[in-house]
Amino acid sequence: MPEKEEVKKPQKGVTKKRDQPAGYGGESKRKKAQDETKAEGEGGKKRLDAMSVGYYRRVGERLNDDFEDAEERDMFVENVLSEVKDKASVVAMDRTGSITLQHLLPLSSLDQVAKVMAELGGESGADFKAISCDRCGGHVVESAVRQVSRLTAKEEEDDESELLEVQVLALSQVVRDNSAEFIKHVHGSHVVRTLLHVLAGCVGPPRTETRPGVKNRNASPQLTDFEIPTSFWYELKSLTETLMDSVKLSITDSVASAVFQTMLTVCHRKRPKLCKQLIRRIMEYLTSCPAAPGVSPLLVFLKDQASSHLIETITQLSPKSLLRDLYKNHLKGHLVDLALHPIANFPVQRLTAASAKCKLFPRLFDELVQGVEAILAAGHMGVIVQLAESCAEGGERQGELMQCLLQAFHCAEPGSRHVHCLPLFMSLLTYDVYYHSDTAEGSVQTEVPLSSICYHGSRLVQALARFQERSILLSSLRSLTSVDLLKLASDPAGSHVLQVLITTSSDKGRGKILKRLEGQYVRMACSRLGSRVLEAVWNSASVSQRQNIAQELVPSESQLRSDQFARHVWAKFALSHFISRRAHWQEIQTGESKKRKLFSDILE
């Protein structure tokens, strides 16, 4: 078992003899290459030996530390790449070596990246296939290809940038020659998706930074645009043409479907005309597939896990004319059935969102609104929420949806039940269930503490809060007790509801809500979520409303200053000034209020 060795830092100014990790100094390069590649794993694949794995692990640890300057960093990178030379493939397909190379390539020059890619691809580039379809090697290829985004307009004519350009084109040629295998492969498909991004001139964050579950998994990654060589424009066209030959796979295979989704997304961003052509060809294929007499094949594909995702992307990126054709010739009369399906309801949501500002939306609305109660019963709240958000965005059918929801939650009649709508919407429970009115004839327990606030209920109310007529919601909010309002402010889902209802209200309406919150400001300030709501309220409040809030907070100075959340509220509201320099505080707040009103008038 070798002793633990350290990766030495290179000495400044030393270029003739490079520093290497201990244990490598006395060996010849030929002997080292033989020792490092002699171990083989399953299937005859060469593996790094234990000593080499330890070396690359220590290199990775050193890369996590800061270098004194760029010269030291560049020398270190050059030293490590000299060790990688002639065995890049073996290093890339080792787990430790792969991780190290992924961190090393962004620090390397474009010439060094090109040389690594050249070695990975082999003399003819054919080796790219084996490396790209390896669970570890694929990540290295992706990292190398992504370095093209570092090109600048001036560098496009440099020799080293041309070398990298040639290697990326060689990889694309290999992908085109083996497209069906690449797009079906769980690892190779990711290389194709990265290649599509780079050829189009836009990249997102590395895959290691976009793992699902950390943040909002439905959110699209932010893309960064960059200049690309002219050859990439032509190569993107060639690659998409080749991929279209495998369009059948995009319908039946979930991995291939993801590649096609990426292709459409990057083309929509950078080559919109090409995107329209691709969408049209995919739709022609989808609609030409055999199906039962009188039944559109799209109705089948919408219920399939793989193809439904592709149709969702097509719906989001399609022009209005295609959306109209999609509804008129394929979906008309079937929206409620699709909304009730566990898979097809998601494409329905995308269609509803895409048509929000189109003349098509009222037709979709009229059909979907007939099945609101059935959709609610099926638990597909995303459809209802999106319907409300589209109504808010386009300004269409808002009153009709509100009445429909009141009926669906059994609080439309008698009118006295309207005041209870907010708790029902947020909890997604009907009046009978929430207030237990079905337990005994004539026995209704209306004094029920606020509870069961859920994510979709919160999103529904936030959408309804953007309607032009919100009097029913605001009346229901004002009927809540101060304890309920505090719970609303401190709830992960409810805090967003309270914030949007207060901040979008008029000064008079906001004042009525704040009157109900009096006595709870200290508790709100000491709450992680409540303090955020309080700060948002403060930003939209009038000077007199701010003064009322401040007067309630300052007697609890010691408590607020010592609380991890409230101390930020104390500082932001300048409550120390409020105590000692009231006139100056008033002058500042008045100035901010005027400035806010000025910007508001400009935006309107």
C-alpha cells in the first residue's frame, strides 16, 4: 500500500523540469504508461492502476484550492496534462480520472483542450463513439466540447481555436454516422445534447450543477449565448437533418425524445426558421402514423410517457397557426378526457399556457371549464392552475372561471359562503369537507382554524389575485382572524398568497388588511417566511402604514435585534432612526414613497 503522497505546487519560473507528485520522479514515461494501463476491467476495458487513481485524486483535491496566480495555475495544468498524454482515453473512462479532467479542462487553454479531444477521438475520430457512450468518458467529452463557449470573435481565426473547431466537427461527424445508436444511449445522448447546444451557440450550466431535486426541477436552465464559427451553422443543419432520419425513435424512446427536445429548444433560440421546419416535419410524422378509424394518432401519443414530453416541447415552441391546427384537427372535443389522463394532462397544460394570448384560448376555455369538477376530483390541479394563470395573463374569461370555481368548491350559493372561498381554494377542499357541514343536518362549524394550505392551492390563489375583479378574494382575506393571518404569513405556501394579495392592493385595501394584522408584526418579523412577507408589505406600503408598523415594532427592540430574522427587518426599516430621529426618518420614507409612485406611473 503506497504511502500518501502530495501533489506538489510548481515553482515559479521553473519550466525546464516540471514538478510531479512523489512516486513518479524516477520512472521512465514508457514504463509509467505500461504500469498505468496494464490493469483491465470487465470486457477487456483498460483501467487505471491504484497508484494512478491516487495521483488523479490528489490532482482533483489540488484543483479545489486557490492558486497564487495564473502562472502557477497554468504550469500546474500543463504538468498534469503531460501525465494524461497518450492515455487520455483510459483516464477519461476512470471515475476519478473523469472527475479530474472535467475540472481541469475549463482551466486549460483551447489548444490543450483540442489536443485532449484529438487523443480521445483517435486518428480518424472513430474512438469518440466509445468514449462518449461511456458513463465516465461521456462527461469528459461534454466538458471538452463546452469549452468552445470561451471563444471570442478575435480568437476565431487563431490556430488553436481552429484545432478545437476541427475536433468538434469531427465529433459531430461521428454522431451523424452513428446517430441512431447515440440518441438511444443513456450516456451518449447527453453528448449529443451538449453538441447541439454548442453548435447552436448557447450553453447552460454543467450537468453536475443541474441535478433534479435541488431547486425547482420544472425550471428551465439558464442558457448563455456565444459567438460560433461559421462552420457550426452548417454543421447544425447537417446534424439536425441526420437526426430527423431517426424521428421514429423520438416517439418511442424516452432518451431519444430528450435529444429531440433539446434540438428544438436550441434551434428555437438561435435558428427559429429551422425550428419551425423541424416542428412541421415532426408533426407530419406524428399525424401520419396509423391509428383507429376516426381517431387522431396524436391522442395516442399524448398518453405515452416518451412522446408526450416531445409534444409538450412542440406545443411550447409552435407558432399560433400550428396551435390552431393542433386543436382544430386533433384535440377539439377531447380536452377534458386528456386533462383527466395521468400523462396527457401535462401537454394540455402546455397548450393552455401557449394559447393564453391567442384567439384560440376562449375555445380551449369553453371546453375545459365543463370538466373543472371532474379534473379537481382526479387531482390534476396543474390544469386548473394553468387555466387560471392563462385567464390572468390574457385577461379573458376571468369572471366565468371565478364563478365556476365557487360552484366547484360548493361556496357559490348562498352568497354568504363567498367569504369562505380563500381557505377552500388554498386547501383544495370543498365547503362541505372543510367546515364539516355533512356531519349533521344544519350543523356547520364555520369557526375552523386555517389549515391544509397546499402548493397548488397557493398557486391557484396567486393566479386569481391577478384578476381584474378580486373583491371576493379580498373580502375572504379580511374575514380571517389575526391568528389565521399570522399562520398564513408563516406558511411556505400561504406566505406567497398573503404577499401577493397585500402588495397588489390599493392603499385603501391594503390598509384594511394591515388593520387585521395589527398585533402580529413582531411575530411575523421573527419568522423566516413572515419576515419576508413583512418586508414585501413594507416596500408597497404608504408612509402612514409604515409608521403604524414601526410603532408596533419598536417596543420590542431587544427581541427583534437578537432574532436571526427580525434583526434584518430592524435594519431595513431603519427603526433606530425611527426612535431617535423621527423627523429625518419621516423625510426619507416620504422621498422613497414619491420615488416608488413615480416609477409606478412610468411603468403603467
